[in-house]
Amino acid sequence: MKRTVSLAVLALGLAASSASAEGFLDFYGGSMNFLPTTTLQNGDLCAGGACAPIPGLQWAELNNVHLLSTPTGGIRVGGLVKQDFFSYGGDFNLQMYGVKAKEFYFVGAPVNADRSYPGGTVVQPGGDFIVGVPLRIVRLYGGVGLNIPMLFYDYQTYDASTNTTGTGVGASATIGYDLFFGARWLVTNNMNIFIEDRFGGIFMPIAAKDSVLGANGDVVNGTLVLNSLNSNAIVAGLGFAF
């Protein structure tokens, strides 16, 4: 029995001696592209002190809506446990990017149909699980995580007489995921540069108000619902180990 306990303690000691912990801080930026999505659109035309639903635009569905490509960037901080032949760990990741629909139109072409690029800015905090393969001066890695995309957008505000009172700021949020693969080149023991391929999406739709003041003083109070945000981003960055 004593021999078994001694062997177990020795094995744990050897495992602990072959592993080391390392913290890291990354800054990254690049370009993001989206796959086409399906939207739901709703709108009311407000004129003369009253608002009325726009015919044909009560949660009308529009397929194959394209979103504009956008810059993206972020910061993440985390830690890795490094074994002899692999590493594993996790991080907190804060990413930002824009979401703009290329086309948004009203069925029946009402007076305020000339509008484009509804959407806003996404601030996306999340956490990832990471695994890697440490080579001599290169680190190959991949990961998967969950996040909370929060869409912030501007829209017109107006009173009961449809007089514009300014621009409001709205927000909506959903639950999303990311998947990524990358490689790091060790410039020094404490600094590296990396390139990464990131994929992302959302589990539930996200919405933005899209209220627009027309040239004739009428207001169209709309809502744009994006059913998906499937994306691919190529990013590069600078990392620090500590």
C-alpha cells in the first residue's frame, strides 16, 4: 500500500514539473465578411400627428440580404497551461465590428423608401477555451467559445406631432459563438505576432430600430430583425506573454 501511494505521489510530482502556466494579452484587428441572411422588416408611417402601418411591411420577410464587409478588432486576456506536447487554457475576449444591411426596402415603395445600410456597431464580450501545439518558435492553436453580441444603433426620435426631437441610441443583444484557428511566431519569449481565422454566428435573432425622417417631414418608424450573423474574419495581432 505504501509503495502504491509513493508511486502516485511521484507521478503527480513528475506531471507538475512538466507543466507550466503562462498568462497572455493579445491585441488584434482585421477584416470581417458576412454570409447573406434573412431579415424581418416592420414599419409604420407617421405623418400629420398619427402613425399607421405600412401596407405589406408588417414583419415582411426578405431573403438573401447581404451585409457590408467591416473592419473588426479586439483585445483578449487569458492563461495557458503548457505541457510537453500541448497547451490548454481560456480567455476573456472583447471584439468589436459593424453590422450594416446592404439593402432595406418597403414593399409597395412608400414615400420614404430611399434608405439604406441600417444596422449599428456590435460590442461582443465572451470567453473561449483554447488548445495548442507548441513547436520551437511557432505556436499552433485553436479554440471555441460563447459570447454576447450587443448591437448599438442610432435612430430618429419624434413627438406625437412627428416633429423630430433628435437622435436616440438603442441597443439589443443575443447569444453567439465563435470558432478560430491561428498560428503565433515567437519574436521573443514574451512577445509574439499572430494571424488567425475566426468564424462566428448567433443562436437567436438580433434587432435594430430603423426610424428615418423623410424629406417631406414624415417619419418612418421601422424595425430590422437579422436572423443570422454568420461571419468569417481574418485578423492579425500582437501578443504578450507573462
